[in-house]
Amino acid sequence: MTTQQNDRFFFNVDWITILIYVALCLIGFVNIYASIPRADSDIFSFGSNYGKQLIFIFTGLILGFSILLLDAKFFSVFSPIIYGVTMFLLLVVLVVGRNVGGNQAWIPLGSFRLQPSELAKFGTALLLARYVSSFNPKLTTLKPVLIAAAIIILPMCLIMLQPDAGSTLVFLSFMFPLYREGLPGYLLILFWGMVLLFILNLYLTPLVLISSILAIGALFIYYNKKKQQRMIMIGVITFAAIGYLFIAKVIFEKVLQPHQQTRIELILGLKTDPKGAGYNVNQSKIAIGSGQATGRGFLQGTQTKYGYVPEQSTDFIFSTIGEEWGFAGCFVVIALYLTMLLRVVNLAERQRSTFSRVYGYCVASIIFFHVFINIGMTIGIIPVIGIPLPFISYGGSSLWSFTVLLFIFLKLDSNRMGFI
């Protein structure tokens, strides 16, 4: 860092994003304190979850500002090594990891547990940005798409072995930065079409679904019979869709765990189980609904105070916010996230380097995916897949990984005029 850059360091950093980050962390701390049944009157009790979260926030700030002092080129140069280390940790956790809630996803380090899948997110984002910026691939051709897909799929496969379906799905968010860099839109349509087929496959019998696909394909071929190449493509897609149906059935019945199957069936209305698998979501919806406009008040939520909502300081912390702070509190939290996301996208667009731009879009996509899925599952519109609410949910690995993810981009942005 030159003397001139060092003198202007505090002026170049986007302090508005940092203030939003701090605000979300403090909101998390307050609601973690509220989510502990009969919380200790000593708010600085470091043996409790809220006390530990305060330590995580403090050390996260130190970590974040330490990143801002590094040379911006460090992250581009060492991105393959960072990616390799995170992949190695994903392998290590399969051997020495601690099983919690059916997932072998944590490496025990004394009283602390490290979750490598959280670290793999920024490791993958860095290498993906390095690949796109260094080789300038044409994402309309097959080979570059396969290379980019391999970078993303490797951590997905390793995380799925834990098995942690929630963290695995987060890596699908990397499709959006690639779309920004030229990935054809039809591939996104194809992906979401596969998701739709997967859902319809649970509702309809195979005969009805296959007949519908053949009928639609036949209509397209009939109205495009003079365009031979397009007709062949439609035919191939039609039969590929039929083949996918059988694969989707196998994935649902053989790959997904029984509790994951049940969660999907509950969301789609194929099954009701308010006292079993649907208990978490049911209690979460009651908590959020009881908050009404302004909430029951700090430490006054009955669902929260008496621990009716499981995991209410981690995956379901939004239910605590909804009950104690009501619609107003939920609105503030969502507004802070939207402001952060819009700001990150705006900062990404002004970058002079492709590396910084791609990485910025990765940051925005990962945060958006987490926020959308987490809030969606607490209000019952998305299956429960167990991913944290960024900067708010309890947990050191989660908070630190999101801090590193965000502050690396803030560092790249602060040095945008000198890093190409």
C-alpha cells in the first residue's frame, strides 16, 4: 500500500456498508439475547450464547478491519490457495467432524466448532472471480461453462457428503454472477424448468407428466416443422425432460434424507404434520404472527421467552424478531438487507477490474440467497433447509465467513482505482 493510498484509506472504504453490517450484527446480538429462554440478567455473561456472540462480533470486526489493511491483489493472487485450503477442510470434516443434527459439518476446536462449508463460500467466490478475470472465458461456449461449473460443483459434492443440503444449495447462487458475465439466459430458464419438473413430479403421476411433456413437445415441433434444427433441439429437450423425471424421482427417494423429503412434502401441501416435522415452521409462524404491527416488546414474546420455537437463535431467529419487534422490526431488518445488497451491486458495477466485479456479484448473490431462503422458511413458503440469517444468526463460523466475504469486497472496492 503506497503512502498516498494509506492516507486516503479511510476515505475510500465504503463506510455506509460497514455501518449496515454493524447494525445487523447488533440486531443479531439483541435478538440472540432475547431468544434464550429466561435469559440471564447479565448481558455480558460470556458463557452463554449471547455472550459468545458478542465475542464473535468483536473478533469479526478485528478480522474485517485486518482484511482492509491487506493489499487488494493478495486475494486475486492467492485465490487458488484459499480455495484449495477450504476444499481440504471439507475433506477433513468428513473424517474428524462432529455430527450435529444429522450433519457431520463441524470440526471441533476445543469449545469452538468450525464449519468449513461456510468458509468454502468465499473460497469459491474468489476462485470463480479469478477464473473469469484471468481467462476472459466466453460463457456462451461449452468448455468455459464446464470449467466454471466444476469450480462450483466440487464444494457442493463435498458438502453433500456431510450431508448438508442447505449449504449445498447456496452454491447455486453463483449462477447469477456468471449470468452477469455472459452466461446465456436459457441456461437459467433450463435450471428453473428442472426445478419445476421436480416439483410437478411429486404432484402428478409419471404417466400424466410424460404425456403432458410429449404433447407440449409435439406442438412446438408442429409449429416449427420448417425449421429442422430447432425441431431437432425441441425433440432432444423433450426426451431429456422425460429422462430427468426418472432421475428426479431417484434423487428424491434415494438421495434426500427422510426428514428432507418430509419438509418438501409439507411445503407443497402433500402432507400435514403440525406436531412432528412441521412443528418448527408452525411455531415460527405463530411467533411472527403474534408480533402484529409493533411486536410484543423486548423480552415479552411468549413463544420466544418459553422456547416454543426450536433453533430460535440460529436458523429461526427471524421468528424472534417478528414476535418481539413485529412488522416494524421485520421491515427494518429486510430494509437493511436490501440496502446492503443494492449497495454491493452498485459498487460491483463501478469496479475497473473484472475480478472485483465478479466477486462483488458473488457476495450479493450469496447474501441474497441466504436472506431469501432463511426468511422464506421461517414464514413457511420454502422448505426448511437449515441455513443462517447473515450477520444475525448465532454462530462464529457463519458470522466470520460472512464478514470475510463482505470485507474482502470492501477492500477491493477501496482500491478500485489501483487494481485492474
